[in-house]
Amino acid sequence: MDKNLKLYYSIREVAEMFGLNESTLRYWETEFPYLKPKTSGPAKIRQYQEKDIEQIRLIHNLVKVRGFKLAAAKKMINANRKGVDKSAEVLDKLINVREQLQALKKQLDILT
């Protein structure tokens, strides 16, 4: 088990993970009913768990990375949840591979 893994993340931390505004996350909560972070205290402070972050990752992939409108993203998630999950996972892996290749290229450029 990863000791660095937190149980709860603040809205600010989650927004920074995805390069989003906190208001975008709040809006997505109104648009995607399954995205409901835990709230605590009288101020209703949002506490995002890993399952919430996975939901945001899916939405972010469809809306910000692939350019879908919110209505199309909702329709796609509702129609083919597993396919969207798999697609997001593959895209994350490809982005990671691209970053690794870019780092290798920089190292090679330094050597030449």
C-alpha cells in the first residue's frame, strides 16, 4: 500500500491535478450526477476520494483532452461506461509514453 496515498483531497488539490478552476469542478458536479464528493462541516467543504478523482479523469479526458461538449460526454459515459474507462486509461498510458520519449530525446540531444 502506498503511504503517500491520501484518503481525501481538497477541491484546490484536485483542480491543480487537472489544471482546472475550482468553479469548473463545482459545475461538473451539477452536470454529472455520479460525481459527488463527500462534504463535511457546516461550510460543506468538499473532500474528494480516489473514486471521485477517477470520475474527474474520465470527464477531463472527454471534455478537455478530446474536445467533447458536456452533453456529448454525458451521453458517451452513460452509453458505454467501460469503453470510456478503457479509452481514458489507454490515452493516459500513451501520454506517459510520449513524455518518456520526449525526455529521452532531450537526453540524446544533450549528448550530440
